Amino acid sequence: MYGRIKNGVVVDVSTDPNTQFHPILAAEFVEIPDKVKAGWTFDGTEYAPPVVPDPEPIEPEQVKRAIISPVDFKFLFTLTERVKIKELRATDLALDDFYSMLDDPRLTVIDLSNSRMIEGVNYAVNALAVAEVVADPEQRISEILGGGDAVTNA
């Protein structure tokens, strides 16, 4: 297994970078352990999975339920973000798990104030930041959890 590391983060993983990437990028790949996935950090000696930060605690009187449809939720991400998430799902089990739940046809509404949804959005946006698709993850998290025009407050 081979990985391309930028700023201490594994940004790409490949079994054969010479056939899957442009030669300039393929030259940046180094051998990595099989368990390492895109988004893992490397400190020069050890690889570690990404740390998902705990969301800030919300005071009960501040809680408003922001309800949105699964399709409207996905549209809160840009086309570029959605395409990168689809690509990352192949190597990131946590991201794939989150989106598998969103893809479940039994899911009819999403509560953007739910702590598990907040955790999933944080994880997805931070994965996009590691992949260099999102420049300011805190701002994107805030925008997505704000729900845009599609939110119904309950």
C-alpha cells in the first residue's frame, strides 16, 4: 500500500500510484501500512486515524430543532464537496457509515440539531478539509448546520 502525505496528513492512498496518478503525483507516494487510510496523520514515525473533535456543548435553552429532508441536506454541500465525499467513502469507513445512513430510504427527515448529525457533519467537513476541498472547516460546518433556506424550525 502506498500513500501521498502532505503536511503530515495522508491525502491519497493507492495500491499502484504509477497507474492511478499522474507521474508527478505518483512520485510523491511512499510505502505505508495496509491499515492506513486517507485522512490519517503521520508524525514522522507513526500513523494515527483522524480525531473527530467533540462538538461544543449546547445549552438547553439554545436548542432549536432544524428539520430538513435528506436531499436538501445533501444539497447543502457543493457539487465539488459531494463528488469528493463519494470518492472518500471508498476508503473512509466512518464517512461511508454516515452517508449510508443518509442514503437509507427509510430516512425521511434530518434534524440538524441532533448531536449525531452534528458529529457526522463535523467529520465529513474535516475529511474534506484534509482532502484540501474545504479551506475553512469551521465556517462550512456552521453553514451546513445552519441549513440554508431548506430548514423548518421545530
